[in-house]
Amino acid sequence: MAIEQDGLSTSTEGSVFTEKGKLQTFLQAWPPLVILALAWLALMIFIAIFAPLLTPYDFMAVDVLARLKPPAFFGGAFNHILGTDQLGRDVLSRTLTSIRVSITVAICATMISTAIGVMLGFLAAYFRGWVDQVILTIVDAQLAMPFMIIAIAVLAFLGNSLTIFVMLLGLYGWEQVTRIARGLAISANTQGYAAAAREIGASPWRIYLRHILPNISATIVVAMTLNIPGVILLESSLSFLGIGLQPPQTSLGNMVGYGRDYIQSAPWIMLMPSAIIVITTLSVSIMGDWLRDRIDPTLK
Amino acid sequence: MKGELSVKNLARHFKLRQRGTLFARTKILKAVDGLTFNVAPGEMLGIVGESGSGKSTTARLLLGHIPSTSGEVTFGGEKIGAVPNLAWRRMRRRMQMIYQDPLGALDPRITVARQIEEPLVVHFPELTPDARKARVRAVMGDVGLSFHHGERFPHELSGGQRQRVIIARALVMEPELLVCDEPVSALDVSVQAQVLNVFQDIRERNSFTGVFISHDLKVVRQIADKVAVMYLGRIVEIGRPDEVLHQPLHPYSRALVSAVPRKGRPARERIILSGDPPNPVDVPSGCPFHTRCPEVRPVCRALRPELISDAGRTVACHLINDPSFAGVPVTKGEAA
Amino acid sequence: MLQFVSTRLLRALVTLFIIVTFAFFVLRLAGDPAERFFDPSQTPPEVIDAFRREWGLDQPIWVQFYRYIIAVLHGDLGNSMRENRSAVETVFARLPATLWIMVPTLFLKTAIGVAAGMLAALYRNSVFDRAIMSASIFGFTVPPFVLALVLALVFAVQLRWLPSGGYATPYHMILPIATLSIAGAAVVARYTRSAMVEVLGRPFVRTAAAKGVRSGQVVTKHVLPNAAVPIVTVFGFMMGNVVGGAVVVESVFSWPGIGRLLVTSVQSRDLAVVQVILLLIGVMMVLSNLLIDLLYGLIDPRMRSPKAQTA
């Protein structure tokens, strides 16, 4: 069968396989939507790194004379391009700072949850038996509770310093990573290379960190990417409710939360950060799906 | 220095749980059921048998990959356990395994030179990187790999080259015991020959003790000093290859040997065994082979033959060990 | 089947116990509630001590935990520190308001989501499919509070068709329900589509179609029952999340339900009320998971075997 097809393809190559244009091949590998998403994320990361250099005003600078000024082109002046809020603070400066805070928090939290997830997944895969059962039960319990409710409860009684908040968000999504890492490690264990590494006398640390982890890292990275939108949404929702990041600290959700009181008189305060949240989560999702299709189509 | 591999009453039973309508029943699969043999230092034992005869389980038991149900394996007087602790890992320095599937046993993300080097990193951390590299280069030369192969990834090599990488990795620590589980059966015949030649070269250079498992009698004949024939987890015949593979005594060995096509022997002289091997969960009473044996006698159903050495041959068959049982053969209908 | 049911029951109980334990330890180990409730610099120490004794906070933690478990089993979860009645009463007084918006939402989003997902799967890769899936991605990535605010901005502020918040008339229900249904339908549609697409590609469906079974019958008899498992899973999660899913939306629309109570209790650190809400949500989740698990057993006989449970 295979040979026949080979024969066919070589004899009819000219007619059946018309060569694709370079542009077409390029667009197939890099769909325009993906390029847009990647560009947006690059911009966000650029802003996250250089925000202090980009902001025209200090994000906490109050100017009572310039309260609730609309953005330029909507009747406002160019010295506050995105207008000002109820305290006369520059919305552009606050937005840039908020992007920095929200992006940093999301990335740190995802790294924490990935680390926890991989560690627990590996522990479950290595020990099996009752350790595995205990970890799986915790995973089930975590899945059975909406994370936002847990987060609200914890924040209520731990207070919310930035550290606690990031650690808490770092628990978001660990159970997904744990399941993936556990499954992959177990299947890697049955595969030859892990058994072979064990056979040459390598320690479990070496087997898991030097052999299994690099082999499953692509899938883990995809899972991480798919986790980020969830973290951003969670952070902004909590901050929106006023139980996440506390003023004077600012974040995108925080801005929307305080801006909603002025939804009638000054909608720009909340619209700008809202739009950025939506576009960013959308971009990360698009990038995640694209990465998944490219790197590991089996992950669903 | 080099030790003797000694196996006593080695057995491995697997519990199978079968779901009944009301109660779960436990059945026992005797994958390996009472093996006893010795491999002298520097000797190579070949193990042959059909699939399902317990060859691979034996290999894993020998190296302590899985715990045995009973019996013990010692190498150079040291007991080989199956608890993967520090002592177990230290012991890997002295014993290595070569696998059937070379691609699967190699880490796809690491260059092969670094994989050959890894045992040295694990066991000889005091070696300098240069000393390690030199040793890797030497062992790669031994197995017939050129140095530029080392920078490649496993999927970039051919099947024969991969198997040589596996051999090189096993040999880099100069093990005293090498267990090979069907090392060449995944390769095509011309590559098989090359790899077997590499094996023999290396054996001549540093004489390790070896166990070589294969279903291919020709390969075993070429490489082994001693051959054991396994059937349903037991050894039915063991001895020198020229005896076991040329004048087999046990009916099962005879059937196996006759199945190898040979020039000048008519195909009709082959002994065709009827039926499949019995389910290892329900091993027949008496001689496990009696359900398929062309020479079956009434006693074979009742009494299990032991592996007995007599006149230089070691066989587990009533007909051979006690010719007085060789009465009237049972007719086919009764046997089934 | 008996074994299947009993292991599921056991699992549900274990999960419930973990949640109860979690609630207790997080809330207790987080710090001394007495010091959180009073400002130590401004309150005389006798008052704080009396408070501790009254709440049993002077006992060792294991004694507290034991008493707590006993109290939970008796349904006695303490008093709201803010309102002067039992925490359970406080929470259950708000339950009807939450159910008023969440029950219609549950049915709306399931109906819309399943219908849209099925159509998208049946007319795969058509314009229709693309449109539904794009809308669904938007539903996924737009946070509920943004959606809620945008709807409020358009329908309440600009058009002035609907009230922007409150609890007075049935019109007040429309925006909260709309927000939650849009977001939920997106999730359901996505799961339904992928479940359907997977089943549509299986050999038995193609065989049925090849045998000449009418396409309507193929879908109702072969595809739907097999695609039901993932859809039921999502439904189960949403059912359990009926109480917890409304936190943001209730806050935006000033809807006096449990979600808003949770936020205000957190802000005023009303320990007992938060605990009751946490337990209520936990019990809802566990019960609906249990129900779904048992449903699986009916829908898909393979789920009953122990192998499928671990896989």
C-alpha cells in the first residue's frame, strides 16, 4: 500500500503537488491572527518591563484641578491623552503601570503553579501507591471547588499583601499541571529511556529532572500558556471586587473596579483597562492554541 | 574479580484479578517458576523459548528490576535485590542490560555521546570531563561508531547504529555482567550480523559474564557458550550449544530445533506442535508440555519432571530421565 | 454497579471532609480572629479575652477542630459577627435572590450552548461554525465583570431600557441573567462542539450514515448519547457552581444574593458567614459531582469499570 502510494506520488508530482507560493506557506505556519496576538503580547511585555520610563506622570499623582477629564479626541486635552480619573490621576500612566503589575503577577503566579504542579505530578508518578492516591484526591477536591471562592475565602483571612496575593494566584491551575505531569511521567516511566536511565544507576532526581522533564517540557509549556488567561481573569476579578490588590497599588481589574462608579460620567476610566484585559487574554489564548497545535496536538 | 552468576529456585508470580459477577477471583500467573542455573565467570548463557515462556521476566529478575516471588540471584556472592536504593544503584556499575528496542531506550532529547557518557557521570563523578570524553571515544570506537555520530540525536541514527550506542553505553563502565534481552531481533539480518560481530569482538577483549536472550536459535548458537531452553517459566533443557541445538533430547527442544529451516533437510521432517502454548495462568498439571508433546505418556500428566543431569546432559523429561516410563505413547485423541 | 455507587459516595464524603477541614484551617490558622475583629491597640484586653472565650479560641487547635466538626454535624455554625443572628440564617436569607438569577441562567446557557455547539459541529468549518466559535472564544476571554459593565453601559446608561442595579422588579433580573448566560453558553458551546466533533468522527457513526440511516436519526440515536458525557460534566460543574458563580455579577448589579454577601462578609471579616458560604458551595459541588457521576454510570456503561475511573 505504502509503496504504491510512493510510486504514485513520484510519477505524478508535477501535476498533483503544485508548489505553494512562499506567502501561502508562511501564512499557513503563521496565521495573521497569531502574528497579531504575538505582537500584542510583545507590546505588553515591553510595557511591563519599561513602564516606569514610559509613563508621562506618576501613576499616583493627584491633580484636583484636572478631575474626570475626557481623553483627547473626545473633548479632552493632549496632556492627558486617555483622560484623568476621579482624583485627576492620568489614566494613561495608571494603565501602563497596571499592565506592568497585572502581567508580572500573572507570569509569577503561573510559574509558581507550574512548579507546584510538576513537583506533585512527579511525586505521584514516582511513589504511586498511597502518595499517588492522596495527591489525586487533593486534585479532585481542588477541581470540585471553584477556585475563585477559595481565593476569596483565603484572602479574607490572610489579608492581602502583594506576596500573599501572588502565592494564592500561584495555586491557580496547579491541578491541571499535576495531572498532565503525572500522566506524562508515568507514561515516560514505561518508555524505554527512563527505564534505561534507571538501569545505568541514575538517581530518581536525575531521571526525573534530566530525562523526563526535558522530554515533557513542551507539553508543560503549552499547559502553562493556557493557564495564563485564567490567572489574569482571576486577578482582575478579585481586584475588581476590591479584595485583590489594594490601593495605592493598581492593576487592570482594580482600575475597572474603581472606575465603575463613574460609568455614567467618565466611562473611559474603565473602558481602557477592560479592553486591555480582553485583548491580552484573547491573545494569550490564541497563542496557547497555536502552540498546542504546533508542539503537542495530543494535549486537549 | 569477575563473579559467577548463580540463580536458585527463582520464581516470579503475577497476581491477576479477574472480575467475577460477585467476587473478584485472584489467579496466579507463574511467569517464571523455579529456575536454577549457574553462569561461570566469562561464560555466555543463551536462553531460548517461545514468546510467553518467561524469558524477558527472567532478564528483569536477574538484574533486580522486579522483585522475585521466591528464590534468589547472586552475582559474585552478592545478592541482587530489587529495592532501588543506593546499593542497588551502585550495583548497576557492575551489571548492565541491553534492550530489544534501541530507539525506545535512548533519550530522544540528548545527543548519543552524552548518553554514552551518562553512566560515567553517575558512577564516577571524580573523573574529569576530559577523561570521560576520552573513554566515551574509546568505547565508541570499540563498537564501530565514528566520533561524529556522537553529536547526533537518536532519531538521526540507523537502527544498527542505535543498537551500537546502547551497547557502548552498557560497556562504558566495563560491566562484569551483561544481560541482553533480544538485542538483535529488531534489526534486519545484515545489521544483526554486524552487531553480533561487535559483541564477539568485545567479549574477546574484556570477558564479561553474559546472559543472552533470544527466540532466534541461530543467533544463540553463534554467541552462547551454554544454552537453556525455557517453556512456560521453566527450563526444560540446558547444556552446551552443540548438544542442545544439534542433538536436542527434550521433545520441546527437538520441535524448536526442527523448526529452523536448514539446507538439506526436508520440510516434512519438521515437528509441528499442535495448538498454542497453554495459558500460563492455567499451567497443566504434571509436565507443563504434555498438552502439546508428540511423545506424551500417561505419567507425564500426573508427575512433573525435574531438571536432572545425567551423562553430561541436563533435561526435564520423564522419557529421558527414566526410560522405564517410556511405555505406550498416548494416542492423539486422548492427549487432547 | 453497587460497588460503583459506593466508591463514588465514599469519594464524595472524602472531598467534603477535605473542604470542611480546609475551611477550618485556613480560617483559623490565618491569624487570631479576635485580633482581626478588634483593633488590639484600641480595645481593652478583657474584651478580647472574653471574645476568645466566647468563640472557644482559647482552646488548643485540635480541640477547636473537634468542636468544629461536631458543630458542623449539628448544623451549628456560629453567629454572624455583623448581623445579630446565626450565620446559617443570614446565608439562607439570601439564597432565594441568588437562585432567582442562577436557575434561569443554568437552563438558558445550557440550551443556547448545546444548540449552538451542535449546529457548529454538524456544519463544521462553515461560516456558521466559525462565527459561533469566535463568539465562544470571546465569551471565554471577556471577564464577566467587563461583560456586565458593558451591558450596563449600553442598556442601562445609554439606552435606558433596563435598570442598572437593584432587586425591585423582574426587569432587574434581565441584565444579570444575560451576562451569566452569554458567558456560560460560550463554555457549553465549546465543549458540546468538541464532544460532537469527536463522536462524529468515530467509525460507528460513519457506519450508521453509510447504512443509510437518516441524518436526524444518526444524531439523536448515535451521536448525542455518546457526546453526552463531556456535556454532562460541564453541566454538573455549572450546577454545583450555582451559588458561587454569581459573585462578580451580583456585585456589579447590586443584587442582594449570596455572592454579594460573600464579598461584603470578606471585606468586614465576618468569619462565620464566609465559612457557611464556603461549606454551602462545597456541599453543592460535591452533591452535583456525585449526581453527575451516577448519571455517567447510566449514560456510559464503560464508566462503571474500575479502569475507566483511574484513566
